[in-house]
Amino acid sequence: MNILGISAGFHDAGISLICDGEILFAGHSERYSKIKHDSEINREILADCFTHCGIPDRIAYYERPWLKKTRQLYAGQYKDLFDTSIEDKIRKIWPNKNPPDIEYHGHHKSHAAAGFQTSPYDRATVVVIDAIGEWDTASIWSAEYVNGKATYKKLWSQKYPHSLGLFYSAMTKRAGLKPLDEEYILMGMAAYAMYDGNMYGDFLENAYDLKFRQNLHIGCDEYHPDMTDFEIAASAQYTLEQCLHHIIMRAEELDKTGNLVYMGGVALNCKANDLIGAYFKNIWIMPNPGDCGSSLGAAALTYGGRLNWKNAYLGTDIAGPYPVKELLSELVTNKIVGVASGRAEFGPRALGNRSLLADPRGTDIKEKVNAIKQRQQFRPFAPVILEEVCHEYFDMPTGWPNSRYMQTVAYCRQPDLYPAIIHADRTSRVQTVPADGSGIRQLLEAWFEWTGCPMLLNTSLNIRGEPMVNDRADADRFEKLYGVKVLS
């Protein structure tokens, strides 16, 4: 049976297609519409998806609209109560205007399933932290397979308006950035200021229970006008880390499995993630833990069993062999090159198939790449490195023997040798690549053999404010507008 999972209606819409446990396709709506964080799916992404199976047999949706409307009513979001129904939205773009029946699943349960049913574990503790679903904003679950079917028991939850995700988004807005978009910039800014321990008395009564005194859904623009944006960032990051520490500690106390599955948009905060290995022996964060990734979770819940997770290369295919020799030549000659080859990554981070790559050793490389991407110059970049030598170059945090999806940070042992991938606090958001035969692995091996350097700078192939390059036409446009060779 072909099951189409859909996440849409809020931000970062996406779809996923599974058949008998195999993930056939998973993609982001924005990469087809070219609208950053597009909240709705479109005909183009459906057409690409359906090339893998034809019209699906079932549709699974990532949340329960009627339950969400009760929260919108409570929050005074009256105009949202009269939105077009999910059924009508899907029918409007469906090829024959007659989509199959829709099965609805809870928002946080879809997050949980996207993580647990792609994980290698038979039993796990699942933590979900995001801005807001229907009502839950943080939850802890016990998950296990019973007779081959994934089962979930909710052990604890925090409800709207008490939300760690909304808090971080409010602070993102307070620092002059775009909420639900530029939280990752706030995370990067935090390294440039020290935490002021007196800041949070007005907001947080008890970090263990996440009881905020104010509803931060509409932001907090006037809060602490005397603080700089960098001080706001540092304080927000510190508070997020402290709250996450308490939630993970509670999860370990409630469900002693040793296996942690961590999902929700807050799981993208790689700086905070270096803390969680102290409580769980094994950690799995599916590389698209936010709402878009819940399209896969919804499909997984309708399917019921374990999904065969292989890697994150699940989107649009630019066919042909990975251009290792051409990329190596361009890196040796010009130090910076783009690659758009194979299937696009499912998730917000480029992992080698839609990447802008560079030599991490140059003192001017960070400045050049930030200029190409039209980003602030303080923004950091990530290294992608051969997994077997990672520990020779980085001190990985407890519980993180590898980081295959850029999900934690580590201190570089020789920061002076690799200035392009070192942040202000001497950390790097590491991506390790195992001996999996992938294109990026082949390139790293060739680069290491040629230069003696086992890593490259890796960032997404896009500029600030635009979706990641998806197809060859996007790659050609990037090459023409920004003067960087993009190879396929």
C-alpha cells in the first residue's frame, strides 16, 4: 500500500511517500514553489512524488485540525477558525480532484513516529519539543514495537501557552530576526555575548515545568530594551539549554530505556544537543525533526511498522554520477564550488547533495562564502569530515560518537588550522560521513588523498532568504547569479 504523508497549513509544508516500510520520497514544498517556508503543498511536489508510485492509496495528515481549532479559539485566533478545510485544499491540487480518504494523527505523535519508526531501536524514550502543535508544546513518550506495530504511551506533556519553542521564537523576533525562520541565526549569535543570569525572572517560574509567566505567542518586543541583540541571543540560548536539560532528565527518570529519540523543531538547536548524551546511551534525531518531517511521521503511523531508513537523500533526483573529479579540481583551483547531484536532502541541512563546499583552511574562505550567500559575517559554517578520523580533529560531546546529520557541536582540537569552520566559541557543527559509498564520502576521500585534509566546509546551496537549490534549473540560476560553479 502506498501511503502519502502530508504536513501543511502552518510553515514548512512537506510530503512523504512510503510503501511497505520503504521510504520512496520525502520533500519540501518550498523547493518547488520557491517560497521560503511555504506553508502549503503544491502540484509540482505532488507530481514529483507520484513518479515513484502513481496515485497513493491512502493519505495521512500530521495533526488533528478540529483539536487545533480549539486551541486557536482559546488563543483568540478567530480568523484561523474559518480556514479552508484540509480536504478542500488537497482536492484543489489533486490530479483527478478525487483524493483518497485522509487519516488524521496528533501533532506530537506524528513528530514522535517520524523519529521512532526511522530509528534502529525496538524500544525508546521519545522527547518532542516544538513551538506549538494542537495543544502540546513539549511531550515525553514511551515507544516500543508490539507484534511488529509501533505503540506509543504519553508519559508527560506541557501545553500551550507554556512553550519553549515559542519562547525561543519570541527572542528571535526580539533580536531583530524573523521568527519561525531565523532561530538558527540567534543560536549562532549566542557565542558573541555572555549570559546575564538575572534576565529570566520575569518569564520563567520553574524551568522543570516550563511555566512561563507571559504568553510569548505574540513576542516580547519591549523586553529589556537595554540589552544588545547578542546579549538577548546568549541569554535565550542559555535558558533553552537549561530547560532542555530538565526535560531530558525527566525523560530518563520516567522511562529508563537507554535509547533517546528526540524530535520537534527545537531538536534543530545543535548547540543545546551536546548536553543530552549525559542521560542516554544512544541518541537518534531524524534529520528533519520539525513539522515538514512530520509528514513522514503521519505516514508511519498509518503504516504502523518500522520504516527502512537508509539516509536523508529522499527528494528530487538530479541523475548521474557524483562529479568527484570535477569537484576536486574546482576545489584545488578556486577553493569554493557548488554541487547539485543525486537526490535532494530531506531536512533543512545540506549533507553533500545540494551543498556549497570550500577548503576549510583558508583565512578568507568564511568571509567569501558568507558574501556569496549574502549572510551576516558573524555566521559560522560546518565541517564535513571522514567519520573514522573525526576524533583526531574534534572533541565530540558525551553520547555523540558521530554526527551524521549536523546535529551537535564539538570543539576543534586545532582551530588555527581550519579557521573557516570555527565559530566564535571555538565550536563547529560537525557532520561525520561513514564509509557508505555516498558521493560526498568519495569526494572527501579524494580530497584527503590530495591535500592531507580530511574535511571540507559544507553549507547549503542557497542564499539567505531562498530555499535550497532543488533541480538543475535552480543550480544554473545559482551559478549565473552568484558566480560559483555548480557541478552535477
